[in-house]
Amino acid sequence: MAVNREELIEYLNDLLETCRDGENGFQTAAEHVKDPELKKFFSQSSDQRAQFASELQSEVRQLGGIPAKTGSVSAAFHRGWMNIKSIVMGGSDDAIVAECERGEDAAVENYQRVLKLNLPPNVLPVVKHQFTEIKRSHDRIRDLERAA
């Protein structure tokens, strides 16, 4: 599906918000898990999402758009990270891992949706690379959940 410049900016801003949600969700998870390896992984994942958000902000600006500051509540529910704060309060590491997987499920879905579009050649490699890394993170979290 071909998209015009305004639609592309909207889609990239949605991915930007997805990354910010992931950054905040992983940071919250890192602050509350007890396992040192999980703490490290979630902290690194949070930093990675911050980097991805920065890359997407740059793409939006290059297109002449204004990077999103915050998303709507309905979009946040769709992105999947709304429950992390309630889960971490007294939640076990296993429950936190499970909630992170739900957040990553939504991130993977959002990236897949955007990758179905006819993205311009300057934007496609950025989105593809981020999707690959998010999918890798998702699969690692899923494996951690299954091992629990």
C-alpha cells in the first residue's frame, strides 16, 4: 500500500510511541525484577528502545514532520505496555517477564503493520533493522517465559 508523506509521518510516530512505551516498560521491569541477568537484559532493552525512538524522531523530522510527544490512551492500549506498572508492584519475575512479552507482541505487530506499507528507500532499512532487533528481543523474552 502506497502512503503519502503525512500518513508516513503518522505511521512513524506510532512506531516512535511504541518504542517509547517499550523503553518505559523495560525500565520499569528492570527496576522491579530481582534476577540480575533479567535486570541487565531489561535495562539494555530500554536503552535500545530509546535509541530506536531517537532514530524515528530523526526520520520524522527529515520528512518535515513533528515527532510525537505522547500517544493517545487507545493507542497505548494497542501498543501493549499499559499493565506493566500494575504487574510489577509485588509481581514475581515470571509475571513481569510475561507482561514484557505482551508488550513485545504489540510492538512486533505494529512493526509488521508498517512494514506492509510501501516505505521509501531511506526509511525502509531503519524500520527493518528495528523490527529485526525487536523480534529478537521478543523471542528471547518468550523463551524466558517458557523456561519459567
